[in-house]
Amino acid sequence: MTYSVPHQLSLQHIQELLTKDSLSNPYTYLLVFAAVTLLIETVLFLRSNVTLTHNASTVKIGHTSLADLIRRHCPSLTGRFVPTPWLANGHLQTVFAGAAARVGKREFEYEREILQLPDGGQVGIDYARPNPSTNDTTNKTASPKAIVILLHGLGGGSYDKYILDFIPYALKRGYTVASLNSRGCGGIPVKTPQLYSGSWTHDLHAMVTHIKSTYPHARLFGVGFSLGGNIFTKWVGEQGKNCVLDGFVSVANPYDLQLNQTWLHSSFLGKELYSRVMSDGLKVFYDKHKAALEPHAESFIAPIQTAHVLATKYLAEFDDAVTRRMFAFRNVYEYYRVASSSQYVPDIRVPSLFLSDLNDPIVGPPAIPVRDVLANPYIVLACTKRGGHLGWWEGIVQPRRWYPVPILEFVDLICMAKSMKDGGHVEVRRVGRHLHKMHSHYVPRHLRVESGGERSERQEGERLEHQESRKGGSPTRGRKPTKVVNHSSTTSQTSPVRQVAGRVVAPKPVRDSSTQDKPTAVARAFKFWDAFMGSKSVEARIVKAFVGTVVVGLLLVLRRNRKGVAKKLV
């Protein structure tokens, strides 16, 4: 008897393999063995507890601390996250999230409100209400019990898949959702020569203030995803105790943009896959709105050249070609320093939940501000494993996202605690002196608001500097003249310094090709195989078990059909 493996294994084929008459089929044992192995791997390796990190004395909402409320009323945050077995690591979770965003349906009915900004720009607020009625106009004007404000990630909008997957859970619990669209996002036209960035919180402030003035009696909760989480966290820290939100959730926040950018480019997939994909998305975004930006290309701190923008390959290159120039930063590293929300975490005065994954391939674990969370009693950090970046897929046949449930459990407990007769206030058990005062943050000198005396002094210094440069003097003001040393007769290891047009220039270091030869592809492959076989990670064990399953199955098949195989070989 001969057996054949179908090209596409369907449910009908599986049922045929598992029938009583086909138990003699060797592929049946292979299928059962693979299923049992997958089940054992899921139970033993993939399940991981959600770890909570917080201050020893978190804020009290009513008479109960925030940490105790979470442990009592948020079972998702005190339980386990079990990822989809065939999406068992951060890379698979992230890639599947990107694939689902491209092929999934994005049809959803919003009520869009266009908000005009003071500088002439436009942003959009898309409302989704529970049980909307087209004939009942009071439903749109009535004040909801609570509004969940969502802010999208990099180059996204209100129709992003990770936002649309969240909205049904919120509507089912009776919450109104306000999904924000930044300038140029979600179909919003660009009216001014400015887009949005991680450092710019003025538009978010205008949208949240508008929602609060429209619904003054509704409780407001903010939820930011990825870069939107960074912008939202920065704004909440800037507002401090004056923040109008009742609660805040940050999801997959990069926190420290400079540190995270360095971490992202430290791996091959991070640089050549994720950084390139994000850069390509931003180039499409820029190309869509270049008609409104090109006439003003020379008005920025440095000209923005469309050809140079479209030639960028990585995320940092795009930020250097567009973002930092548009928002008046002298280099991309200065933009990353100012835009990082981690420096504003100590100033947050709203009950907050930070949701991060330790296997996020885009946001590195070193960027998570654990020390600042431990010092701030208003924040609880929840970390999972193998959830990826905005993935968190669970389930086997039909994967679904995990994060909507814990986010809404957090919103529920804040609403419940503040709705109690004696629990409508938030207080701190032990208030340290550092909580009474806002922290100082890095602001570049050229972006600071100067007083009249400082401005006149700076202008006089710039005038003198200009005169010196016209006379051929050194353009550096307030610096000691650099002594140029001739190294031609010395054996110093330092690079020789030369002076060109009044500037001290050091040549690029010469690389020694004999000590910096790159290994061959075969050597890299063997090195990767050795590291993989010696790895004790869960992913490596799963792959090894799968490879072993396939090898054992093939050996069983060959053993049962060895005579037929021998005849074919002869």
C-alpha cells in the first residue's frame, strides 16, 4: 500500500488520517506525535506569569492602594499570558501583527470631528459610541460615563488594526472611544508645513482639552500605542498634577528613543527588517503630503530635500532628513533626547499602567524605565514574555489579542474606585519631598524661551561672532584657541590634527584591514548554528523539539516503506 502527502493539508485530510481504517498510515503517527509535542511545549514552556513592578507604597484610590486594586480586580495582570503556540516568540508575534494589519478588514463606522489648531493645522477625533442609533440624536450629545482616548503609533491612525481590535471590547463594556488622528494621519489633510513627531505634544493637548470641554462630566482615560504611548506619556508628565485624565495606559512604549534606536540597530533583523519597514512607511507618508511641505522646504532649520528623503533606508536616516529639521533640532540625537518620554516618568501624577513585553523586537528591554517606576507611586509596570510589538496574540485556531482585556480591567477598577461614596479622591500614603516639585528636563538652548536680557546678550554675541568670521578670525566664540601640533616627527597614537579655514579638523581613523576582516558566510552560519545548539532559550528548545519530531517521523516513514524506497533507488 502506498501513501501520498497532499500539497495543502486541510481539515478533511486530517479527519481522513485519523479514521480507524487509516491507523496503519505512518503519517497519522507523525501528526499525532507533532500535536502531542506542541501541547507539551505550550504547557511547559510558553506559559509565563505577568510580572508587576511598582513602588512599595502606591497611591491610594479611596482607601485601597493602586497595586492592591490591580491584584484584586485585574485577573489578566495577575495571571499568565499564553501566546499562540505557532507564534512562540516576539518576532513571529510582530510579523503576524503586521501581516494581519495588511490583510485584515478595516471597516468601522466613526463619527469624525475635525479640530482646527491655532496655527491653522487640522487634527481629527473619531468617536465610537456603544449602541449607536442613527435616529436618536440625544445619544450623540449625552455625556458618556467614561471616554477612552486612543493615540495611534508611528504613521498610523484610527483605522489601524491594533486600535480596531481594541474598540469592540471597550464598546461592550459601555465606554465611548475617542480615537485621535494626528496631522496627516487617518485621512486628515496637512494644512501647514508641519507633521507630527515624538516630541510634539501641543496637538495632543489641544485634542484632550477639547474633549474635556465637550464632555466635562465624563471620566477620561488615555491609552497610547507605541510612539503614541511615548507622546502620551510625555504629555501626562508635562501636565503633572494638572492632568485632566483619571487614568492612563501606555502600551509598547519605546520610552528612550536614543537608547532604543541603538538597540534596534544592534541586530540584523532590527536594522534590516524593522527599521527599514518603518522607514518605508514614513517615506510613503511623506510622499503623500509632500505637496504641502515642499514649498516651505527652505524655511526649516535645515532644508528638506525630497530626493534625499525618499533615498533614506533606515528610521534614523528619515528622522534626520525630515523630523529633526521640521521641529528645529540641530541633529537627530538631540531630537531623540528631547522626545524621550522616560525623562517625564517621574512627573506623572495620574494612576498609570505601563504595559511592555520583554521579547519586543522593536522596543528593547533596557529602555524600560524600571527605576523611575519604582520611585513613582502612581505607576504600575506590567511585563509579559513572547508578546512581540503590539502583538500579544493568544489562542490556537483563531488568534486574538490579549491586551484589550487588561487595559479595560484597569479602566474598570479606576472607575469603580472613584465612584465609591468615600473613594472619589486619590492620595499618596508616603509623599516624599521629590514628589512636590517637577523635575527639570533637557531643552536645547535654541528652543528655550529667553528673557529680554538673555536675548539681547545672545544677539550681541552673535553679532560679534559674525564680525570675527568676516575678518577671518575663528568663528568659535568663548573657546580657547586650539594649538595645532605637528605630528609628522612623532610616534603618537593619536590622529594628526589639521586646521582648515579656522576650523580644527581631525581626519577619519584609518582601519586596519588585517584585524577587521569580516568572517565569511560559511563561518557566520557555523557560528550561528553553534550558538543556537548551545542556547537554552524557549524558542531554541521548541525548534529543537520540532526538528526532532520531523526527523523521527521521517525515520518511521522510511522504515515502513524501506522496500519501496530501495526499489526506487535501484
